[in-house]
Amino acid sequence: MNSASVARITRVAIVTGAAQGIGLAIALELYSEGFDVVLSDLKAKEGKLNSVTSQIYDTQDDQEDGRGQGGKRVGRLLAITADVSVEDEVKGLIDKVVAELGGVDVMVANAGISLLKPLEEVTTPEWDKMMAVNVRGTFLCYKYAAEQMIKQGRGGRILGACSIAGKKGMPEVAAYCTSKFAIRGLTQSAALEWGKYGITVNAYAPGPIDTDFLAQFDEYFTNKSGAPKGSWSESLKQTTSTGTLGTPQDVANLVSYLVSRGAKFVTGQSINVDGGGVFD
């Protein structure tokens, strides 16, 4: 085995939308497990990305032998900005990762936006932006990650961000629901096409997760109803079997399994992480 093969024992993961919330939790979980991780987000969030990487490396420097909590080795951590809705930027992201880290083994297409508005009030530009980020952005991440994985010839793991809003329609989030339903179809089709290359393609479908993203929904619905701020999010606990909201780490834990070698026979799935609120 040559030195290059030895170096490739560490797998490389890209996480988009990684400056905060679920994306950040996923990136940090994979990093703690020894992956080389690339955190990617919009140029406007470059400061957040750099802050995260600096804090992590500062913590790592304080630990013996470059190992994380529990003695796990920790890999390299890079911040690379990209707008997933722009094809050249996604291609550039993949090229930079390959140049810096030698390849791509995991792509987590987490980046996404929401739109809260009655369907009849949604403008065509708003609709197009939603589809550009959530659907085209996921497609581009899947496509260019898969091209690289096929070229490498060692398989890979691709994941997209679905939602329980991709399992059932919801009022005043029609554009968002539509985009998340599309992720399921894309994921299933990609899984069928790329399985022969040893690439699995899955999606995670969060329910009520306690994040700033959920807070946007709470602000919209409480402002509209006049209810106290936070009451809408609190009411979601009643929609789960556990009686709780989830955390970003709950989603990161599922992703950790889906990118593992043990999940090689799981593909084409959009798996709920919602405390038992939606069953399908």
C-alpha cells in the first residue's frame, strides 16, 4: 500500500449550510468521528464559518495527541464558501475540496431556505428562489459529488435535507413543502442510478427541531395570531410522541449512521427525525 492510499483512510465530508443549526451540528459530529470536514455556506456567512473552525482548532490544540473527546482522532476542518444554487460555485467547491483534501467521500446537501406565506400571495420570483436553493442546489451537490465519487471508484455517501414538510402538505408553506417533496424524488432516483458505484443516497426529514430556523416559523405564526412569542414552537411538542422538540444533534446522530460503512444497505430513504410525529 502506497503512502497516498494510507492517507485516504481518513474520509472527507462536505456539509453545506454549515454555518449554524443542523448543518453545523452535522459537521461537528462528523469531525469528532475523524472525518476531514468541509463546512460550506454563503459568502455572507464566511465569518461564522471561520469562527467555528478557529474555535475547534483552539480546542484541539489544548488536547493531547490531536485527539477529540473520548480519544477519537479528529481530522482536518476547512471552511469554503459557495452558493449551492450557482452551478459554477458548486463545481468550484468540489474542485477545491479535492485539491485540498484529496477527494470526496460524503456529501451532505443541507443548505436550504424557507418561505412562509399563503400560496396565493407567493410571487413567481419567490417561488423560483425557493426552487433554486432547495431543489437545484441539492441537485447540483448530488451531481458533482457523485461525479467525483464515481471517478474515485470507492463509493460514497450522499445525503439531502428533506423535512416532514416533504411528507405532508402544510398551510402557508406550500413552496417549501414542494421543494422538500422534490428532494425525496431526487434522492430515490439518484439512489437507483448510483447504487452500482457503491454510492448510497438518502435524506433526513426533521420535524420540530429547536433551531433559529424553527424560530422563524414561530415568529411568523405568533405575529399572525397575536399569541405570545415562543408559544407556536411550544405547541409543537404536542405533535410528537415524545412530547419534546428535537435538537440539531438528534439529526446529526442519524446522519452519522447513514454515512457509516454499516449503512451500506440503506439507500433511497427519506428518514423522519421528528419524535414520532409523522409515520410513513
